[in-house]
Amino acid sequence: MRVSTQLPHHDLRKVQAFAQKMERAGLDTIVALENQHNPFLPLAVAALVTERIQLGTAVAIAFPRSPTITAMEAWDLQAASNGRFYLGLGSQVKGHNERRYGLTWTPPGPRMRDYIGATRAVWRAWEKQEPLNFLSENYSLTLMTPNFSPEPTGLPLSPISISAVGPVMLRLSGEVCDGVRLHPFSTKRYLAEVSNKEIDAGLARGNRERSKFEIVAGGFIATGPDKESMLKMREYVRFRIAFYCSTKAYWDVLRLHGLEELGEKVRPYPKAGRWSEMAALIPDDIIDLFAVCGTYDTIAEQLEERYDGLADTIYLPIQSDIEIDDDKLARVVEKIQRIPCKFQGYSDGWDWTTPPAEGAGGEEAPIEMPS
């Protein structure tokens, strides 16, 4: 199983040392999120001081950016990292697209399919020095002059993953992406009965191999080198669970477990500004349903019990503001990496073709938050 963690991208001056520490500890991937800060900048910083570790967005919000702009940012990071960059995309919900980004809302499933196809078409035009000709309902790209075309890199095509919660995006990920980043508001049962089932349907539709597709696990993980740091993270997870319980877009998970009443109970608190009281409504057994909690000494075994056969990569929360012994971290990473998984590696990439969307339809995909 692969191990990932998040860069401390609130302060670019801390990125270099943290990225190097994660590489020394043997992690497979470090990622940057797009919540309060741009996700591409810290990855550029990390690319220049590391040699092996994979770098990715988890996720970058797609629709506010032209596919060509995203293609350029990803292209430069792929080149700077010598082929270690992957592009994680998210659609964001309707309210944020309209009221935070000032966009006109369209069904996100077809639009994301077209966005991925357009991004790959731009990359191919640059690498193969071919005319750009991508025509779809959402994006029409037919102009790419030499002045705006970077030199071919000779590197593999960057893998693309999307964040997904509901059936449309889960199936789309399996059909046209190299991976999927599942939302942390998930359970083992939801992962087995919903997420993997819909991903498999998408893989079948795209005639694709599961071994070439990476599932980044949904579910919270509260861990640390000692019990004190683990319990601190567990309380943070309690708040995160309360937040998602208060948002109807995530209630498919609650319905599967017959927990709609908990959602109704928590739902009024954000609107009333009662954020500090919200977490107290989440009992310990609900934390254990949604999260894996344990110290570095036990977390690998707990992760295997939760994710064996259902996911390929887990997000290991590592606090940048506490001292963690390098050897102890490396040992827990190595134990997690011994857990078997189905993912064996990405496809070569340049043979990718992404058919444009056929008609409208789709779902409102929830925002990807830090896991």
C-alpha cells in the first residue's frame, strides 16, 4: 500500500524541509490542497529539493481554471520534478462555483469529462507537436501557436485523478482517469458497497485494468508517535465528522448506516455559528465508524483491517509542528507499504483518448477537504 501526506503549504518557507523529511522517511507521495492557498506553488518548491517522492494536487479546483492554464501549471511541475507530478482535480459544489468563483453552473460530470479530455489534448499537442483540436460541449480548443507551446519533455503523461463521492464521478474516474481520491467522510462499508462498486463499473465501461488504477482511500486517520498526539488528532476528526454530517451533500454515507437522524441533529449548528458545540454531538462509536485511530505502533495493522483489497493509497496525517523521530516514522511507513494492494502502476499515458461527454446530466460533487 502506498503512503501519502499533506505539505504544510500555509507557509512556503516550511515546505522544503518537510518535503525532504517525507522523502527520507520513504513516503510515496506528498500532496497540496486547494482550500486557503494555491496548491501548485508548494509543489514547485518541493519539486526542486526532492528526487524520488511523487508530488500531486489533492485536489486543484478545476472549473475556475481554463484547461489550458491547468495544463501549463501541470506541465511545468512535471518537467521540474522529472516526471513525478500527478494532477488531482475536483469539481467543487454549485454554491462555491457560483458565489465564490463567479462561474455559471453546469452539470459537473460531463464538464469534468470534457475538462480532462481538453487538458490531455493540450499536453499531447505540446509533446507530439501536433495541431490542437479538441471540440466538446464545454470546451473547444483549436489554437496553439509555437510561441505558446513549451518544448517536448520526453516524460510520461502526468496521471490524472479526480475527487469523487457519488456514483457519477466514481464511474467517471474508473472510465477516464488514472485514479480517484475518495472523500474522507467514508466508512469501510461505503468503500466496499458503493465506492468500489461504482469504480469497477467505470473501469468495465472504459475496458481498463484495475491494476493501472489507483484508489486513494476515503476515511479519516488519527495517528501519531504517541497516544497524546493521536488523541489530539482524534478530536480534530470528531469536528470534521460533525462538519460533514451537517452538510446534506454527504448524507449518502449516513443513509447507508441509518444515521440520517444524526445529520438532522447537527445540520442547524453551522448556520447558527455554533461551530465549537458541533463536535460534542459526535459520540466515540461514530468516530470509530468513520476513522482509524491508533499510534504508530498499531496503525499499520488497523489500516490493513480497514482497507485490505479496497484501497491502494492512504493519507497518513503528519503534523509539521511537532517533532517526529525520522526512524520511527520510516518504520511505520514501511509497515504500511507491506500491506498488499491492487494498484501496480499507471499506464504509459500518451495513448489516452478521452471522448467528449454525451449530453448533460451528472451530480453536484462535494468539495474535497483536507483529509
